[in-house]
Amino acid sequence: MTIWQAKPNAFLSSLRGVAIVSMMALLSFLSISGANSHDMDRVPCLVDVVFGDDAEGVSTTYVLRFQHKNNSRRNIEGVSVLVMDKEDQLIRTTDSTCGVLQKGIEAGDVGACEKSLQVITGKMARTLGYDAWIRMIDDQRDQLTTARHCEVVGVNYSE
């Protein structure tokens, strides 16, 4: 006679207990990880140097750009990020606006996020003079273009 034949009710009862405990542990893990679905989401990012014209002359804008996956069930408008270099050193913190035409990223989608980190206006360039303007552009480029990845630490949900 085996254990299943001798005490089927005791065996089934203990099997149900193991299943219930396992399900509770799994649900606890899922609820904890789901609540933090955006915490410390690490993504590659970069800073583009964009030249343009404004009313006073040539402007220079440094734009942080990266892709973000919306793992939540709600639409998001933007995220807060830590901008890191290749040695994982913090360069700066910032927010960014996400989605095409800043309309957000729908639940489950991936979209672009960006933020203008620094703008050197044409008026500033004209006031400083060409040589100082070039030195300023080079200095900002050297500081900001070391960005390698961004860690998403917060989310701004749409209404």
C-alpha cells in the first residue's frame, strides 16, 4: 500500500497547501515588481548637438534622447532620469518629455523621450564673440556628450 492509497485526503490536503503558498509567493512577487516597473529602468541615451537659427543668429542646443518602454497600464507623458557616463558616474538629473509630438507613450508601447539640456542662443554667441562661443560649445559638448545610459527613476502619467 502506498501513501496515496493509505491517506489520499492528507496527501491532497498537503498538496493544496503547497500550491496555495506557492501562489501567494508568486502573487506577492508580481505585485512588488509590478509596482516598480519603471524604477531604475536602464536604457542607452545620448546627447545630440543641434545647430539652428534664432532671431539673433546661430543657436546651439544640446538634446538628450533615448527610447523608453512603457511597461505600465497607463499612458505616460514623461520620465525623470539620471544621466550616467560609461563609468556609471552621474552626469546630471533631469526630466524628459516622451512620445511623438510630446503626446506621451501609450501603455505597452515604446517611444522616444527627449529634453533640451542646454541652449546657447544666437544673442549669447554674438555677445561673447566667435572664439568664446566656440570654446563654450566645445566645453558643453565635452561635458554633455559623455552620456551613455539613462536610468529612469520616475514616471509622469497622463491624465
